[in-house]
Amino acid sequence: MKYTLLLLFVFTVSFTPPPASVFICGSTGAKKYHLKENCRGLSSCRSETVKTSLKQAQGLGLTLCGWED
């Protein structure tokens, strides 16, 4: 019984769905997407921060910001 509860807990914690929307810097040179609008990686963004879908950000070739790990 203990092992079943432990496995259920591990499964629930480790398999959270990816976010539906992410944030990117609106400049044309952006290379990363961010899970939070107040991410440290967005502090150097000189244009507006844009909310978009994860699928669209990955389609643009953007990767997850290193501060988000």
C-alpha cells in the first residue's frame, strides 16, 4: 500500500502538463520563451513582452529560458 501511494505521488508530481501560454520579448532577435511574465530573462527586453502559445513559440524556434529550469 505504501508503494502504491508513493508511485501515485511521484507520477502526479512529475507529469504536470506544460503551460498553455508563455511570454516572449517582442523584438525580432528573441531566442527564448519564458513561463512567467516577471522572469529575470525578460529584464533585458527593450520592447514589449508578448503573451503567446507554447506551440507558437516553439514553432518560431524559441527555447526555454535558462532561468526557468
